[in-house]
Amino acid sequence: MHHNFHEHPLFQVPELVKLGLELSKLDQCRFMDPKRTISSSLAHDGRPPGGGSIEEFFERMEEPGSSVAFYNIEVIPRYGALLMSVVDSMRSLVEREQPDIFLVNGFVFFSAPPSVTPFHIDRENNFWLQLHGRKTLNVWDHRDRSIVSADAVEDFIVTQSLKKVRFDEAFLSRGLEFNAQPGDAIYFPSTSPHMTRSRVDAAATPESRLSISIGVTFYTAATREVARIHQVNRVMRKCGLSPRYPRESRTADAVKSAVGGLVGAGRARLGAARAKFRSMTSSQRFKHTPPPGSY
């Protein structure tokens, strides 16, 4: 798809740097190791590699391998409104198949080549917009179980574990590759395997070498139902059963979705109660947190 949001004043580099400085005070900036590869784990750090301040990072952001992501930019009101404008411009394309868009979030990615975002999946649907520079995005069909297995998807939806999501060079010929430039937009649904790369272009100016993109993510009635089904499947599997994967049986899906909504709400209440009394470790908190948008 195509867009003109790269021309919006709030998506210009000085304004985005200002946004990064605001979000750093909320601990919502994440940095990746310049040595990572597409097969690396999706790890990040709250501090720039080698230390230093966020201000110093932005002064050197065009250095090879520099990379930072701004998480949940919707907490800044002016950007929350802008994200809704992005969704509204493309809403009709999604809601023909997936009605009821909710929980809209935004993630901005600065990267100077050579730089990659490792192979992974996300829970949300994603409008991915290129704002500045160029970036290569590879995406695979979220229904292709030979790329990411059913149990790997279930693990990720319920526990956010990506241990079973692994890249193989043989996957490249079976996906789609987009060489995006400013004004290009790509939509991919929940759990679509994907990765990005920023490549060195010797002819590019320093400003154009810097790649800036944004992922506008959201949930729908469909993602909510699937998350609920995965929760029930998880319980059934622990009981020694072999449940059907979502979309394999409409009758089973309807029952599981109803039960899964109760399971998710129960887990949310339990997690909130434990957090209130500050009696849980980080692993316990994770255990009792239901998938976002599932209840």
C-alpha cells in the first residue's frame, strides 16, 4: 500500500528525536546489539550499547549499526491521535475481514545500516509504514505451519515465548520481500513471521541512509477470539489432550472462545490481586498475565 504520513510534521526527524527524548524518561526506548543477526533472539536493552545517554545516541544515530525502538508512542497524546489517523485511513481494508479494531499501539524504529530486526512473530495485526530512508521487510503467511509450528504460535500467544520461532535460510524463497521507501506501507496480520534489514548504500547521503519506520499495531475481534482459543488449548494440552488448532472447527472454536474469555478475565484478576500485594516475582507475574486483547 501507499501513504503520505511520511510528510506529516510529527513524523519528521527532529520531532521524532523529541519524541524519543520524552519516551526515554518513561523507559520506553529500547536498543539492540549492533552485532545481532536475523537469527538472533529478539533481545533489547534500555540503555544504548556501550553506555552513554539518549542524547548522545541521537547525536551519533547515523553511525553504522545504530538502532533504537520507541515503544507505545500512543502514551504521548499528540502521537496517540496520529496513530488513530493512520488506522482510520486503512480501517476499511481490515474490517471487511476483521471487525472491531481496538488497542491501537505504535512503535517507531530508527536504524542505520547495516542493521536487522531478527525473525519473529507478534500478537497484533500490523500496519508497517516506511517514513524515511529504505528498509527491506520479509513477511511470511501466518497460516503456514511449516514456517512457524502450531505449538510455537500457541507458546507465543499464551506465554510470549519465542524459543520455538527459529529462522531457516530455506524460508526466504517462500515469503514476500518488500524493499520499502518513504510512502510505502505493508499490512500483515497477527503472528505473521517477519524480519527487517537496513542495507548499506554507498551512494546514499547520511540522512537518507538512516531508516525510520513505524509499526501501527492493533487487535480485532478475530485476534481476541484466537487468543482465547489458544489459552483453552494450553490447558487441554496440559491435561494430556490434543486440541484442534484455531480455525479447524467452528463448533470447537465457539466453545473455546467463550471459555477462554473467562479464563483470561480470571487470570487478569489474579494477576492484578497479586500485584497489589507485591507478592510475586517477575516470572509469577508473567504466568498470571493473559494475552493482551483476549478478555
